[in-house]
Amino acid sequence: MKAKPLILLLCCGLSVNCSQSGSTSQPLASPQSTASGSPLPAATGTPASGSATAGPKVDSCKMLTSDELKAVLGEPLKETKASDRADGGFHVSQCFYALPTFTKSVSLSVTSAGTRNVREFWEETFHREEEEKGRERKEEKERGKDRKEPRTEKKEGRSEEEEESHPPEKVAGIGDEAFWLSSPIGGALYVLKKNVFFRISIGGSDDQKTRLNKSKALATKILARV
């Protein structure tokens, strides 16, 4: 069963070349992909019912300081690159925090309400689709029981669950709600607070647990300014 895309283009990183000659560190995820590397559909559709009134625009390049980046990532800020746009009924502020070691840089996107409600979008993205996947998996298992067929393994010994992209992992104690999306090449932390949510992605070669912990540490700083 193919997993459906989870996150829209609203929270992609900046369109920046993250490769670096001679570096062995993992670069940031492609700006046109989720943490799993799947293409992101464009944000479309008419404004949802109950849309929130547009709030103040957020400057994502003022969410983290050089000292905070150095405390968490070990290097101070070198420069920032900002990009702001209206997209699919939202205001999207993006910032690329470049560090001296380029592949350790940070990509941050902050999405706030325009003509659409952020919390409704969050609910549809992280909850309703997971409910649909759960129903589909249950139906497939029931059909397998009716046929009395043994569970088949995918090529190279991988099971069906392992062939699917990683589902969002809920992260407790951050904002109103938070999810971590992991992949073999990186990951991204999505955090909701009131009618704003942000995506933070850290480059480098750290394992998933370390990358998540560093993302959480930076997220606490961002939450104080959103």
C-alpha cells in the first residue's frame, strides 16, 4: 500500500543548494521534499469554513539567535537567507540559517493564518489521514484473513510496514502539539502553537535521536517568539 503525502509545500525549506565539496555530513533535505523525500503537492483549494482572521506576519529569521545556534549546534550563525510568500491561504515565512559548516545549517518555515485556518489544516494533515491509513490497514488485514493467506515478505526481507514511509512520530511537551518526520537522510520537526505552526530541519550527520533532541532544543526558543 502506498502511503499518501503528509505535508504540503507550505513548510518546505528554502531553495538552496545544500551540497558541499569534500563534506561527509548529510545535507539538509531537498526544499521540494518532505523528510521522507517524497514530492510535495502544491497548496490548493478554497478557504476552509471558519477561517481565522489573518494575524501579524512572522519574521522567521528573528526566531533564533547566533548564541542559541552555537549552544545547540556548536557553531555560530554565519548568515541568514529569507523568503516570504502567500501560499494556499497562508502566510509562509522561511529562513535558512547558514552555519560555517554549511551542511549543519538550519531550515525554518513558519506558517500563519491568511484566509485559511492553520489548526484545521494541521488536523487534516496529521490526524485525518492517519485515521484513513489505519482503516485501510485494518481492511487489508481482514481481507488477508478471509483468504487465509500467509503474510508475504517484500524483497530483501523487508515487511510491508517497512516498505512504507515512516509515519509521523508524536513528540510530547513541545507547543500545543508536535510531530517528528524521519527519513534515512534526515528529519523535520513540526510544531503547532495557537494558530501558527513551524517546521525546523537541521543538517549534519547526527543520528535520528540526536537530530530530534537538537530540533526540540531550538523549537523551545522559537516557541517563545512565535
